[in-house]
Amino acid sequence: AAVERVTHAQAILTPAGGAAQTTEVTLPHRWDQSFPGQDGMASYRFDIPATRASTPRALYLPRAGNQIEVWLDGRRIHHAGQLGDAATDSAKGPIWVPLPEIEHPQGYPAASVQVRVSAQAARWGGLSTPWVGARDEVYALYRDHYRLRQYGGLVVCAVLALMALMTAGFWWSQRDRLYLVFCLASATGVLRVGDRLIEHPPLPWPLWGVVTAWALTLHLVLMIYFALMLVNRQQLLDALWFRAMVAIDVLVGAAAYLLGLPILWTLVLTSLTVPAVLSWLALAQAAWQQRSGQAIAAFVAGSALVSAGIRDWWVVRLHGDGAGTLSLMPHAVVLFALLMGAVLVQRFARVAGEHRALMVTLDERVR
């Protein structure tokens, strides 16, 4: 009854307009790596060994999509979306499938599981590494992943939305560009992180992919730019080369989804690591030279954001499993937003206090 990990499957891969290919694949399997720029269908089959334990069993898929059906011995036991209907995306979160209970005096017999998926180009379709075992133990794995990814994403969106509203009010009252930058950074973060909670996107694919790609690009750039503004080092990103790079990244990011070529989006994320590292060095220098609470807070928050971003670029994007591999950057964004929110509140209170003192002084001089 121990939880087992399935690492191989017999697959039938059928790209749109092409012939079916039968092969053995190593899980996790990314559709985009096998058929870049193409939609298609895939069927993954693997066997569940017999067990003497009579406890109920379950199947846990960290990621599967973009639309799926799960069959057990020729009987459909689960589905998410309709195969071929790009209006939904089941790969946004983990999937838990309880297997039917079987009354058998010698435990559970061997069974055959088939996971059928339909995948859209550049949408990270395919199948992650399934887990099979006792229902309670499998559910514990699913629950932990679901809480960190889905509930964690909800918390991140709530914090960023609050920060966006707060800094929008600060900007409206003082017209300070610093508040506007953080407001836009938080708003784009809500859009990007909230995408993991939306199985029915408001725009058709791949337009929705373009929107979320732009949101992530602007979110990262504005967050880093805001941290540099706090320590008066924004000149680093005011350079012409950086603005040209951001413009190119926006265009290439759109092309990655419109053309169905995820390698282009990987190149965009790779290019963003360069200004991220340069900005971190600038924050470290400012913290050492200024040694103020604001500079130290900016360095700590920036370090968390940059290190988590580079880790996700390497572990999730290059070598991971998409939604099946936990991303740390949204959680680092929460720390960044809370630290920077405290700095902004302190800054706003100081400016407001100086304004009140000025008004008192002017009133006394007039009298």
C-alpha cells in the first residue's frame, strides 16, 4: 500500500494533422518538447501493480493537461474539461483521482490506467510523474501541493491587490512616481499569479498566453525598478540598452505564444536574469554605503525576489515540470510586497508629517 511513483508510460502521441506515434516515454513528459508549435492528442498508459492491502487507493497527478480524461481498465473515472476544447486548462493545478473501491479477498488486483490529454502549443501540456498508493497518503501529497500552489497563489493575489490599492491612493494624493511604479508592479503581479487559479481564461488561447507573458515581464521589471528607486539607483535601468531589451522581450514573448514556440519564452526569461543580477549588485552596494533601514529593507526584499526568480528559471522552466514543480517566486513576492509596503507607509507618514509641519510654520509666519 506504499505510495509509488510512476516514471515510465506507454504513449500514443498524435500531433494535429500528423500520424500517431507509439513510444515509451519517461515521465514527466512535456508535449512542447516533442512537438513544438503543434497542438495534438496524447494517451499515456501505465500499470498499477496488485497489492494485498485492502485500503482504498488513489492517483495523484501534479500536472496533466491541457484537457484530460483518466480511464481505469477501460472505464472513465475522471475528466477535466473536454478533450480538444481550448477554453479550459486543467494543467493549472494538481489533480487527485480516487480509484474505485474493489471488494477482493486478496486485496487490489493489478489494473491499467490510461490518461488521455489534448494539448495546445506553448501551453505546457503533457503529463507529470503520477503517484499511486493508499488514498490517505496520496491525498496528503496532493493536499500539501494544492495548498502551497493554489492557496498560496490566492494569498499572493490578495496581498498584491491590497498593495496596489494602497499605493494607488498614495500616488493620487502626492503624484509621486515611486507609488505609481509599485502600484503597476503589484497589479501586473495579481494578473500573472492569478492565472494559476483560472481554469477558464477570459480570452482564447493563445491570446491569454500573450497577456500573462506581458504581465510577468512587466511585473519583474517594475518590481526591480521600484527597489532601485528606493535607493536612488534607478539610473541603471534608465539606460537605453535596458529599455530596448524590455521592448524586444515584449515582442518576443508575444511571438512565443502566437507561434507556439516556448523556446522563445525561455529566451525572454533568460534575458531578464541579466538586469536582475545587476540590480541586486546595485542594491547591495547601496545598502553598504547608505546603511539606512530603507536601503537594507530594499536589499533584503530584492535578494529574496532575485534569488527565487533565478531558482524558478533554472528549476521550473529549464528542468522542472511546470505546475508540477513548485515555484518560489510568488512567495518571495509576498515578502517583497510586505517589506516595501512597510517602507512606503513609513515614507508616506514622514512626507505627510513634513507637510503638516510646513503648514504650521507658514501659519505662524503669516500670523
